[in-house]
Amino acid sequence: MAKQLPQQVDWIIIGAGGSGLWLALELYLNGLLETHSLAIWEKDAHKTNDRTWCFWAKETDPFLDQIISKSWIRHEFEGQHVDLAPYQYHHIRSEDFYQACKNILNTQKNVFWVLDEVVELEEQKNAVQVKGKECNMTAKKVFNSAPLIPGKNMSLPKIDLWQSFVGYHVEWPEEVLDPESMKLMDFEVEQLGATQFMYVLPFGKKSALVELTRFGSEVLRKEEAHDILESYCKTIGSDFQIKDIEQAKIPMSNVFNNYKSHHPFRSRVIPLGTMGGAIKPSTGYGFLNMRAHAQEIAHALKQKSGIPKIHRPYRFRLYDQLLLNILVQQPEQGRPIFQRLFRNQPIQRILKFLDERTHMLEEAKIFTHLPAGIFLDQLLKEWRLK
């Protein structure tokens, strides 16, 4: 029997996706759901495997271990297989993540699920009213992972660059793959006026996710991707079957990064996920960033302190911005930049750099092997804009 929905709760999370469920889970782990009420609003009654998340890590934990569907210990680039140790690259089906979180949250009497679409947020003096198509509810704070809320923010900022992709889940009748080795970037495909590469995740010796990814101002369409994907799959094995297709796009922009460390104390609507700056602009990765942000928010609520924003060091924001500008203005440079990066740097240093954990000497070693003139030109343009 479904619980009767209250008219008022302590907190509302809008969106039962990655960032929303990470936050709900961290509220539970910090014991906050024993004394506070939470409503999770989700307009989709049947969230299935609508996306996949990948990340690399030196170690995982019991919760991640139960939902990781496949891990890889090697990376292949230009025919060379390189060990990732001490890292592994992991794949998670969103459906497994959703279900694992819901199994835990459904044991909590103070958690309420609202199947409704939010149409407006109305900030009041001491609360926020969430208005849906079917019901209304008030909360002290709202954590919003939705990109648009009518009446609050009617339009997204202009996005000049997108990471878009079309992926085929493919099966071959014969053993044609190394199930322990994946490909992050294979540039032996047409560039079509953008930066394009293949991304291959083998799930066994006969099956893989084969994905065409584009960094470009125009979003990749299925029709454009089909011939390239079909031709690439034939290089792996001539006879294959497409079992499923996935398609998505991710904004590549620094506009979602707010440089201040905390929201004003009076703030009652807190952005999560992409809108909260969890997605690294130059890569599109964000699964573990969402978790880290959720941990920080839960800790702040427990301590009754200010709600933190995702705050990235200035130099990493600058590195991202320089690369994004190059990809927008000189898309033909994307392929040689990434090829030189992977040819001249240990994969472990690249992953550490993308995690924004390198020190400046390591970063200098990376940039000395990249085309300095292009980056210096962009740096001068950035300075002129300041």
C-alpha cells in the first residue's frame, strides 16, 4: 500500500537520476532520514537502463562492487595494450544503480516517492513550494537535478560545444574481442568537421558497446553515425548483430561551474548534476563527482552549515576552457591533440590529470608534449577577455 503523501517535508529532490539518488543515499548513510523527511519527485514511472556510467578508480567499495557490471584492466591505443594499474575502468548500468538505491531508500518510513512532473518552483520566505501537474508540496530546501523548471529558469545558457554519441550494443558469432581491454579513443574514423572517435567496451569475447563520439558544435545524428559504426564493427568481425542502440548528448561548457565555494545561506534551491557543475566540461565524466558532491551536501546538512558547491581549482577550469575554445574554433586540431596526449603520456598520468589530482610539475610534463602554439594563442585570447 502506497504511503500517503505529506503536504510538507524537510527536503525535496527533483529527479531520481544519478545526482538525485546519490544525494538521497548519502542522506540515508549519514542517518539524516531517521529524523528528517524527504520527497523524491520523478516524472518517469519506469526508469530503466536509460544510460550507462563509466569511471576509473584505484579502489571501489561494497556499494559500487554490487552494481559494477564490467571492469577492464587494460587500455588499447593504436594497437598497443597498456595496463591501467593501479586503476581499473568500470561500467555501471543505470538500471542497476537505480534499483540498488531504491532498495535501500524503500526501507525508510520518512522517504516519499512522488510520481509527477514539476511545473514550477515558488520560493517563499522560509520554504519552497514545488508545484506539479498533479500535486503541490512544500520543503525547506529543494535539490534540483532537472535542467529546466518553468517559472524558475526558462532557458539553458548557450552551449557552443556538445559531446554527443551514438552507441551500438553489438554481438559477433565468434570470439573476436579481448574482454579485459577497452578503447577510450580510436581516431581512425572520419572527423566530419568535428573531433570524432570510437569508444569500445567489450563485455565478453563476442559482445561490446561500440560508440561513435563527437566533440562538436553540431549534435551527432543516428543517420550520420550509422555508416561509420557499421564499417567499424566490420573491422572487428564481418558478421554481427546490433542488439540495442543508445544515443545522448552532454554539454561541454564551463558555464555550469560556479567559482564560489558555497551557496548563500538563504538559498533554498540547490542545483545538482550537470546544472550543479558535476560534469567535467572537457570529458563528460561526472558519476563520481556527483557522489562526492552528495557526500559534501549531506555532511553540511548534518553539521547545519552552508551548502557547498562543486568548486574546481582555477587552473583546471582554465585548462578545460582553452581546450574547449580550440575544439570550437579549430575542430581539426582535436584529433592531433588527443593523439599526441595518449602517445606521449602514461595512461595513469592522463587519468590522474582528468581527475584534477596532478601537481603542476606533472601538468608541465603533459603540456610540453602538446602543440604549445595553439594553447598559447588561446591563453592570450583568454587574457584579453579578462
